[in-house]
Amino acid sequence: MRKGVLIYLILLAGAVLFLGHYFVSNISWMLSSGSLTGFITFRWDYVILYAVLFSIFGLLLLMPMQRNKWQKCNLGYVAFIVALFTEMFGFPLTIYLLSSLAPLPATAQQPEYIFVSTMPGFEFRLLTTSLIAGIVSIAAGILIILGWKEIFRNRKKEGMVGTGIYRYVRHPQYTGIIFIVTAWLFAWPTLPILIMWPILVFAYYRLSRSEEKFMLGKHKKEYEKYMKEVPMFLPGWNW
């Protein structure tokens, strides 16, 4: 087993042991009929606000070489984000569907909240799992911006970009997008998200391969050497 893969497996096991109970309690609560009273529903102002903020991460990507494919992937990302926050703050479609198809348990272990507001006329509860996903999203957003910044800085130069964050991964923007959608998949695993996640990840993977094929056509020897030295999405994990 490669050293990089082993390190990631150890980190993953540590994350599961340290954070797993938060996600287990959150998911068990979401799959109970009692969770309907705990949702913040029909707050379309929240839906719009969060959807716009998180969509900006996807739109920060500088347009790659194949414009149509880039547009399709980013539209898929925006659809993922809209579906996520529509269920979170708008209408809990998954719970209603599951309760109509099969009886859900009436109660479950209550999720852990990091923040609860009880101010008159204002209701807001922040799940610990949402905070974790938010932190991952911020880190992923920084990764996206670093990749965008490097491309923008080298936009007038001929040849490929292999400086800055591109010394560590070949597709930092797509890595960031995949981190964001994966974090929210675990924080809020609704039916639309479960369906859309593998499609979106595969779409960005195919887009990455398509762009690499384009670069090989323009800078064959240089880019072949770059591909051997720098991993695709994760440092130390090349395939």
C-alpha cells in the first residue's frame, strides 16, 4: 500500500472515531418522524442566502478549456447546493417521502447543537455537523481561490501552470468542490443529495481527465512529467 494512501486511511479512521457520533445522532434524528418538529421550514430567505453564498465557491472557478463541459459541471454543483438548503430550511422532502412510504420511528437520539437562538421572533439552531461541514467548506473554498489565483497570475504566460498550489495537486478547484459536496453529504444526507453526489463527483472527474487530455495535446512531454510528479486530487495519492 502506498504511503500516501495509508496516511489518508489513518486520518479517515481518526475522523470517524472523533466525529462519527455527531453524524450518527444527526442522521438517526433526521430519520425519525419527530424530526419534523425540529426543522426550520419555509424559511426561503435562508434557502436563497445560503444557496447564493455556497454557489459562489463553484463560480470562482476560472473557465477551463472546454467551456460547455465546465458549465454543465458548475450547474450540477449549483443544483446540489440548492437542493441541500431547500431541504434544510425550506421543505424537508425526504422526511415526508420516507414517512409516507414506511413508518419512521417516532423518536431518536437528539442531535447535538453548537448554537441555539431563543430570541423572540428569531429562531435559529446550528447543528454540530453543519458547523463541521461549514469549516470543511471554508477550507475547500480557500483551496479553490488559491487555484484560481495561480491561473489568473499566469494568464499571460504561455505553457502550463505548475506553481503555487499546483505543485501539490493538479486540480485544486475540483478537489475543493468535491470536498464541499462530500462534507454536506454527511452533514445532511437527504435523498436528492444521495442521488446527486456520485453523479457530480464523476462529472468533475471526467472534466479533469478531459482537460488533461487537452493539455497533453498542447504540452505532451512537459505535462506527462507533471502528471507523474503531481497527484490528481490529493497530495500523496496519485492514480
